[in-house]
Amino acid sequence: MKRRLVCSLLWAAGLAACGTPPPATAPELFFDDFSQPEVAALARDGWTVRHQAGHPGIAGARWGDDAIALVDDPQQPGNRLLRLSARTDGTPAGTLQAQLCHARKYLEGTYAARVRFSNAPVQGPDGDVVVQTFYSVSPLRFDFDPDYSELDWEYLPNGGWGDSRSRLYGVTWQTVRIEPWSAHNQPYERFGELGGWHVLVMQAGGGRTRFYLDGELLAEHGGRNYPVVPMSINFNLWFSPGGLLPEGTTRVYEQEVDWVFHAHNRVLSPAEVQAAVQALRQAGTARTDSVPPASPPLAATCNF
């Protein structure tokens, strides 16, 4: 069964595999291992670096290209990583936040990424309420938009939002109002520090969403919180309003991503995701995208 799955995924990526023709219903997939030589190349592969001001994070903070980098992996020669960097000196003008998003065309299926969370800044004193993420989302057109959709991993190493404990969220959203804040969602919280590399998987299928951390099922959600419209795939790194240390020394936080994967309209187990990613890499596939655009096509956007 796993061999058939890997073969069909390779066929979907346009690669000859397993010595037999591709099936008529080869799955559509998106994969990127961030081996591009420079950030400018990300745009050619459908990625958008956020520049727009606004939610989430610090009002008046800046977003931009200098918050995104592609770097060599110090632990695996020849491998490359996506690095998001956020910095702050405690003031809006001195705050830079990072976000990268891919085309708004993803809904049901399997989302996965290998992500390195960090527990402390790489520069400056620790303690800012910082949020490190991997998620899919649609724009919020107005307060309590019934078509709003979001599946969300959020890591808060320094706590926040009324609780000082480190924790990881897995959240399925129905809708939200930003100001004053009122959210309708189904969250899961795992408490404790989770710095280091993790494989994050989100499934959406049959009216249920599931969140897996390193192969372990943490949560299953459903009902009104199930996504209903196409979403973009995102990574961002931002500071929570009201959670900054006092103005002063600059603090720099980092989050890194090894690869991201989506199987369109297909629910895969974490083991199947890992097998597919390994097969793609062994076949020399740095990136592929056979997921069709939304119908009608939807503009890519990195703002909330």
C-alpha cells in the first residue's frame, strides 16, 4: 500500500516511477524543499513575501523581504532551509515581522511541514511574547465572516494571552472578529517547551480536521469549525501586542522550515507523508505543484 502511494505521488510530480504508467487519478500535490538559491526565486515558485501592514502582531510594525532568508543547513550538507526572522526593540517602528504565503487554492487534503521552533532569541534578552506558525487561511472580509477558514499551528515559547506557560496550539477556526477580539474556534494546547525540529501535519477531510505532532495525533476537530473556502499556505513569525519587553536592546527570533507538502483532496497519515517526501527528495524533486488553482482563481494574499 505504501509503495503504491509513493509511486502515485511521484507520478503526480511528473516523474517516472515504479516501472508502470501513472494511474488516471494520480493525486495532485504541492511540495517545496526551499533549495532555491535566493529569496527572489521564491516568487517564481508561487510564494509571496508579506509587505502589507496590519494584523497580526504589533500595530505599526514592518513586514518585508529582509525578514525572509534561504540558508544552508548546518546539520545536513547540501540541504537548504527557509529562515524567518523577527526583531524588535520594544517599539512599533523598531519591530520587523516575517510572513511567507503560497497561492490561495488549498482546502481539503493533507498539510505538512518540517519546522524548527526556537525557545529563545538568537540575539538580545529573552521574554517577548513571540508566535511561530505554520497554517492555512482565507482572508477575513468582515467581522464574523461565515466563509472564513483557518487551520493553524502556533508555538508560543514565552507564553502569552494571559498564560505565561510555553505551549503549542493546534486550532481549527470557524470565524472571528478582530476588534474587540471574539473568536469561534476549536483549540488544542500542548504545554511545555518544544524548541527544535518537528514534523507538523494537519488533515482536513470528511468534515474532520486532525493535528499530528511528530506522528502523534494530538487533536481531532469538526462541526462548525471545518474549513469551507480555499486557503493559502503560510508561515509567519510575529510578536503579540502587549507582550513586548520594555523598549531597549534589540531582540531577534528565528524560525526555520526544511520542507512543506500538501496532498490535494487526500488524507495521508504522517508515515505516508514522510515516505512521500523522502521519495520526492530521492528522485531529485526540489519542488512540484500539480494542485489546480481555485475555480474561479483567487488572488494570493499574505494579509489577514
